[in-house]
Amino acid sequence: MLAALPVSNEFYAGWGTLALVNAGLAQGKGRSGLNWFLLSLFLGPVATFLLVAMFDRLPARR
């Protein structure tokens, strides 16, 4: 049987902060901050990697 690992409040605070940082990164690249915030709540550091390494800035709209 697998035992549950104890998770402290700092873990949740850090994960939430990372989601906010990802939302800011996404907005800076012209993408939806809200969508990336929600995605980051589930994917965390994976979403950060995707934003930084895979997605370029969208072209400016006229």
C-alpha cells in the first residue's frame, strides 16, 4: 500500500505563485493569462517549461 506524502502549506503557496507567474509569462507573450493560470494549477512546472521553451510571442494585432 502506498502512503500519502505529507504536503505543507508552503507547497500550495509555491504552486499558486508559480501559476500566477505563468499567467504573467503568457500575457507577456500575447496569450491568455487566465487559461495558462488554470492549466498551471494542474501542470505546474511543466506549463512553465512549455511557455518558456515551446511558445514564441504571438504577432501583434493591428
